[in-house]
Amino acid sequence: MEITVLGNTGLKVSELCLGAMTFGRETSEKDSGAIMDTFVEAGGNFIDTADVYSRGTSEEIVGRWLSDKRREDFVIATKVRFPMGEAPNDVGLSRKHIMHGIEQSLKRLDADYIDLYQVHAWDPLTPIEQTLRTLDDLVRQGLVRFIGASNFKGWQLQKALDTSDRLGLERFVCLQPQYNLLSRATEWELLDVCAREGLGVIPWSPLRGGWLSGKFRRGMTEPPKGTRIELAEKEGWSESWANYNNDFTWEVVDALFAVAEQAGKTPAQVAINWLLCNETVTAPILGARNMEQFRDNLGATGWRLTAEQLETLNRASTMAVSYPYDSGANWQRTRE
């Protein structure tokens, strides 16, 4: 796969990022190691995890895999924010929780530093100034190389960047948002902020939990057994059957299959390649549960959809919006 640059950092990362959320949960340590080995063989160097993934087990698996590797060859990203215990301060973006979080993540990863340390979501209880000063301290101490954000809204991301500029603190260098053919609201504010502020974009859930994997087709009355969507229904996750079994989803899926057949690729490869064709996107995050899924996802690289194929997918997946995200916003852009 090709190498690209993360935002304005000069940090070189592979055009696909390996997501480790399934490690220690759906994917055994042995299989997780095999997936990481295959990723590296394909030219990958960018691995994303989080403290909350399997309550630290994912970080531990990545750390043990890294133990006999040259650390400088890899860009390791992790996150802090969500609950890691039952005590009141085991959650959030306060100085107390971040300082404890970085200490524990470094232990689990068996590392001296983290390349990209991301806040996993906005914390309404903690002033953003406190969070950013703490992250700035971690960079100055050499424990973190770069900082980023995940799951922020447009105003939250812009406020954080402006606060960093005002106080002379380290800035977020990338955003990790949900972005795929079924979740394009990311385009309304977030991608514009990232493009104008020089941030990289590493989208999670490029296949929307499996809806764009090729396992789902119009006419189904329930999710296939053993899929993440079946589990999502039981766990109450956002990609559940109840939330996505609608005409909009099936229009997108129909277009996806049509383009896949025309391109001679699988639906999953087309869905990921659609993201790679967006110049604002740095590296979609692949979160396969097994080697078969992962090898198929790797086939998204080395080619590009045509303009006509992109138009087919864009037309089917365009979400209905009102002002200021409709033609009014487009008029504003043309006047600049």
C-alpha cells in the first residue's frame, strides 16, 4: 500500500490504518498477531487501539506483538476518555484521568512513548483548556509525539484548535470520525475544518459495522447469524438492524453492489476505496475480525474508482439536509 502524510505533521503513515478494537474480544491473540503480521507484509505501519478496547487487552496484545519489532518502524495510536474502572475519576478528560491513562497505556503497550494520543470523545465536564494543557505536558515530557481527537462535533474541534492557538499549546493533528457511505454527515462541518486547519482524517467504521461488507442485500428480513449487526441488536449499538433496515440503506447497498460488479471488486473493497478517493482522508481504519475479512479489505488499495463509479455511489448515499448544509452552503463556497 502507499505511504501518505498525517495532516501537516510530516509523519508518514500507510494509507490504511489497522484498527485493534476486535483484539482480545472477537479476535484471539494468535489471530490478532497474524493480522498484524499480514498488515506489515502489505506495507502497513499504522496501528490504532484504545485503552477501553477490551479494558486494556487490545493494548496488551499490540504491546506483546511489538516486543520483538523495531519500535521506530511503527506509528502506534491509542486513546483516552471512556471508563476504565468504577471510581468517579476513572473516566473523562481531566488532568487526573489523562495522567493515569497515559501511565497505564504505556505499561500495557510496553512502550516508552505513544506516537498519536487521542481523546476518544468530548468531555463536557472538563474545560478544554485543562485537557489541552495536560496533553501539551505529555508531548513536552516525550511521552507522546502527537495528539488527536475522535468523535468530536465541528464546533468542538474548532474550539479545541482555537484554544491551542490562543494558549500556545500543542494542536490536534488529526481527527478520527465515523465516516462511510452510510454516515456522510461528517462532510457537513468536520471535513471542512480538517481541510482548512491541516488535520489528517482517519475514519473509523468504513464498512459501518458490516452493512457495507457485502453480507447484506435488499430483501433480507434479519441480519445473518454471527455478524456484528446481529450482536449490535443485542448490545444496543448504533449500527443495529433497527437503525439501518430502511430504504436509504438499501439504496446505498444496491449502488455498492452495482459498482463492485462493474469494477470487479468486492463491495467491501469498493466502500473502502470510496474513502481513499477523498483527498481529505488520510487512512481509513480497518477493523476486521478474522483473516479472511482482513485480506479482502486489503484489496481496497492499488486501484481507484472511476469518476462515474464515484458519482453512482455519491448520488445513492447523499443525505437529505436543510439550510445551512444545502445549496446555501454551496453558494457560500462558490463566493469565497
